[in-house]
Amino acid sequence: MYRKATIAFLLLMISALADAQITVQGKVQTGSEPIEFATVLVKGTDQGTSTDLEGHFALELQKPGKYTLQISRIGYLSKSIVLDIPTTSDVIVNLESNDASLDEVVVSGTMQEISKLDSPVPVEVYSKTFFKANPTPSLFESLQNINGVRPQINCNVCNTGDIHINGLEGPYTMVLIDGMPIVSGLATVYGLTGIPQGLIDRIEVVKGPASTLYGSEAVGGLINVITKSPLKAPQVFADAFVTGWGETNLDVGFRSKWGENIQSLTGINAFYYDNPIDNNGDGITDLTLSQRISLFQKVNVQRPQGRVFNLAARYVYEDRWGGEMNWTPEFRGGNEIYGESIFTERWETFGTYQIKSSENLNLMFSANGHHQNSVYGETFYLADQIIGFGQLTWPKSLGKHNLLSGLAYRYTYYDDNTPATGLETGENQPSVIHLPGLFVQDEIKINPLSSLLLGGRLDYNSVHGTIFSPRLNYKISSADQNTTLRLSAGNGFRVANVFTEDHAALTGAREVVFAEELDPETSWNANANLVRKIYTDGGTFISLDASAFYTYFTNRIIPDYETNPNQIIYDNLNGSSTSMGLSLNVDAVWSNGLKIMGGATLMDVSLEEEGIRTRQLLTERFSGVWTIGYTFFDLGLTVDYTGNVYSPMRLPLLGELDDRPEYSPWFSIQNIQLTKKLGDKWEIYGGVKNLLNFTPPANSIARAFDPFDRGVDFAADGSVIATPSNPNALTFDPTYMFASNQGMRGFLGLRVSIQ
């Protein structure tokens, strides 16, 4: 009896011990990188643990059954998974970054890969998940949710536009792809159009002059589009959506191998919209109709000793038109029915080749060609532009000094059918500009928490002579590196090319007048940036990013719309221009799935000439943006609410009798989206854009009923004469534009990504 009782007791203990030793093991990672110190909790119990330095964890459970694990880590979106124990015992968990708090690697500020935390230049980084909260057909539109960055539509008819950074227009913004300049005045439109968004790894934004490293055009700032490496991109991806207006957008891409040493990444973007709509009743299309195809190809060649060689190319073709509702292609260039028809072909190639040497010498190169065949009513604009760029860089570390020096050369060819490339004899003379230069910068590591960046660039413009651009950046961090102060000062320069930059000069609605030969624009900039990161015990992360900026132009080319309502007058500024302001970004992330990103900018952009100070046209004093997202982990459902708000802007009127408001109203564009995960590969999303259905006034286009000015009387000097049929002395003019005419619409899309 005693023996039987002992055996029964031992069997019971063994059974209990066996139950107590059911162990769940796993690893938490992002991509292939382990995540240390992530919290792993068993919902409904007090059991939990954290991951080690390699991302591994182990949990002991009391008995078999179904359990829900909640995995969280500051800087990542939390995730819930359901396990069936003991059927499942080995777990791999992938967490997605929250965009806000991770210490990314950036290249735009110093032209070298460097930790964002260590960079002496303030760089804002936005990953692909940021743009998924408000999907758009192009990156040009996607930038509307970045604080201090505003896509400005410049024409009510053809809807071309540019990117404003801190109030400075598109020609002052340099666009780069993978660190290589896609240089041209139209780059902020066509450089950001047709890039398959599934190929984008992140976008880096630098506000303020970067001419020391990147040369002309980098006066207001730069936008660097970093595409995915062929080694890390999805095997196959696709993203397609349609809107209630009939817009259709498709992104497709795939990764492949060309032999043993070449990895390839291919992307295709197609956009189609062919549904004329005139909701405001002015007889002109509210949204430009467009057919666009873009092909992107990137290859990475594996070379001995890990030397770099990558090459990429892109081709974009677009056919777009806007105008009177009954316009058809046979009326192109005629004077019967008004239309603005634009055929654009653009190619780009860029890459990096590391030279075989004991030193780290990198040859970076890019080239692009832009052909435009445009008709604005009966005015033709035919233009060709070719730009070649090469740069040899040499980084060198000497103790506390991290040196970077380089030689650069840019070739610019431009030809069109306007007086810009014509001689007084009537002969055509294309513009050719050679721009060799050299630069050097020294990042001095004063101590582990502070650094000083000194730099200078010397260029020789074959038309305007020698141009020198210095820069200075200083960074200091607190001991815990949660507070960082950056101070910057620098110089910017830019050579204006009116006809590639200003759509208003091409519409044919006004005569273009050059008061004198245009000189290069020169500016000085100062910037202070303070970043504070706050971590709470409850798993909340908050980032505060505040900046004060000031830019002073000693010469600036600003189109004068107001002296003569029938002309655009270009002249060197006889005075000065300033752009100054304050901005604040706030990012907050909670482990429960709530994420809030918001920002506001208060600024004053004005010019002073002959003692008179005026506010710049089409520039707001205040702007705000926000993205609010919440993820229901159990449902695999994410809700995103995005929006922006702008204060009144001064608008271009056509004279003292023009009865349209001089200032735009306060306005806000708001959107909402639901995204549902369908397994690990598929997502379906949909929502509503422009929830408030805001559109500009219906009379934004002056005399939309008379686009050829047949009912307008002109004086001998070209000015408009007020008549009983035209009491406000107006001409047809589509430049009174501050927001899209596209109202509220729904959208529905589907994504797939196969790793």
C-alpha cells in the first residue's frame, strides 16, 4: 500500500513538473535585426519577460492551451500574436518601426552615412509607413503632411506646381534620388512624380541652404528620396487604388538576380485619369486629365572587397491636359476652344562607383534629360534640357577630424522657343553653362556629446563667375542623449532660369518682360534646432523638435504680377528679401497602438524694395499638419486621420479694379483611412479625402468664359481698358490659385508584399 501511494505521488509530481516546464521560446526582430529589451507579456496573466541582447526570450507556461502574447518596445508598434501550446513553441516576431524615435542612418546633411542622432545637420526622416497613412498618386502630393513643406499648385488649368519649404518656392528646393541631384527647375514636380512608392525606403528633408555640398538650387532646402536596396526590397510588391473621381494608380515592382553578382530592383508606376469634371461651373476642368507611365530600374553589383557600384535609371512619360470641357486633341494649339496640353518626356540615370584604391574614393554621377512640348491656348512652349553631373568624393578620418573633400562638375544645356534662348537677330542660341567646383568639410568630434562641422565650396559659373559658399554647424547633446541642440549658418546661391521654373510665364495669358539681365540669387541662413526625447515607464515615447530659422537674400528674382496686369516683369531685387519663422514637431507613440504626429510653422516671408515692405505672394503665415493613427491589434485594423491647415495667403490680382479677395481664406484639407491586414502579405485600405469638401472660390480663373481675351480692350502700353462688358479690367488668368479644385472623394486600394 505504501509503495503504491509513493508511486502515485511521484507520477503526480512528474506530471505537474511536466506541465510547469512547457516553454515558449522565440525571437523579436525588425527585418533581420534583433530587438533587445522588448517586453513580452501573456495577456490575462501576470507572466512576462523581456528579450536579451540577441532578441531572444523564453516563457514558461503552466498548461497547454491558446495564449495571446503582447510584444512591445519603445520605438516600435506593439503586436499581438495567438499561440496554440504545445502545437506552437518556437516563435519569430517582427515589429514595425514607428518612424518617430529610431535613430536612423541619414546621408543628406553631410553626404556620408551617419547616425541621425550624431548628425550636426538637422535632418527630418520620413519612412514609407508615414506616407501609407494618406496614399496619393505621387510623392509631390504626399509631402502635404510634412511640417513646413507645402506642395503649391500654380495653375488652375494644368495643375503644375512646386514644393515650398519654409515659404521659399520650388526653384529653391533641390530634389535628389539616392543622394544624386535631379537638377532642373521642374524637378519638384517631375522629379517627384512617377516613383513607385513601394520602392521608397525613406525620404530625408533638410531645411535651409545646402549649397556647400550640393551646389546651386539647394537654397531653401533639399528633399532626398532614398530607394530600397535591391538586397532588401520585397521579392514582389504591388499597390493599386481608385478614387471616386475615376483616378487609377498602380505601382508594381519586383526584385531579381542577374547572375551571381548583380541584384536588380524593377518598378513600374502607371496613372490614368480621363474624367472631365467641372463642379464649380466655370466651364474649365477642375482637375487636369492625365496619363502617365514611369519605369524605374536599379542594379547593385557586388564587387571584390565590398566596393560599391550601383546604377539606377528612370523614364517618365506624361500626357496631361486641362481646359474647356469640350476640348479635344484636334483643338491643340488652335484658338477655337481653349486647352493647356502638356507632353513630357523625362529620363534620369544616377549611380555611385567606388574606385579601386587604398583610399575610399567614390565617383557619384547623374544625368537627366527633359523634353517638353506644351501648348497654352495657341501659345507653344517647346523646350529641351540636359544636365550632367559628376562628383568625386574622398572621406578621410584623422583623429577627431572626419574630413570630406570633393571635386564636382555640372553641365547644363537648355533650349526653347522663347526669347530666353533667342538673339535680337531672331536666331536661336541655346544656353550652355559649365559649373566646375570643389568643396571640403571637416566634422570635428570635440567630445562624445558635441561636434563642429565646417565647410566651404568654390564654384566657377561660366556665365556669372566665381561663387563661394561657406557653412557652419554645431551640435551638442545631453549626457543621456535625449536632448540635442544644433546651430547652423550658411550661404546659398542659385542661377534663375525663368522658363523652366515659372508656369505663369508660359500660359500665354501675360507677356513676359525682362527689365534687365538677371544676376544669381544669393542668401544667408541661420537656424537653431532643439530636439527633446521623453520616455515614460508606461512605454510612451514623445519627441519634441523645435526650430527657429532666418534667411536673408541680397538678390532675389521675384516675378512682378502687379505693376501691369497683362505682364510678368522679371528684375533683380533692388533691396532685400527675408524668410523667418518658428516651427515645432511633436511625435508621440504609445505601446497600445496610438501614434500622433503633429507640427506647426509660423513664418514671415517678405521683401523690401525702395523702402517698401510687402508680403510675398502665395505664402501663408501659419500652417499646421497632423497624422493620428490607432491600431486595433486583435482586428489587424488601423485607422489614420491626417490633415493640414493654412492661414490666408496674398494672391495675385489683376489690378485695382479686380474684385476678387486679395487674400485666401483659412482652409484645411482632412482625410481618413482604414487599413485592414489580410495575413502577412495583403492589405486592403480605403477612406475619404478632403472630408470638409473644401475648394477655392468658383471665380478663381478670371474671365474663364473668354480664355482668348476676345472681349478685352487693350491700351497702347498693353494695359487693360475697363469697359461696360469688362468693368473690372480683367484678362483670362489662371494664376489666382492656392489650393486644388478637387473636392471630397472616396478611395479604395489593395497592397501585396511578398518578402
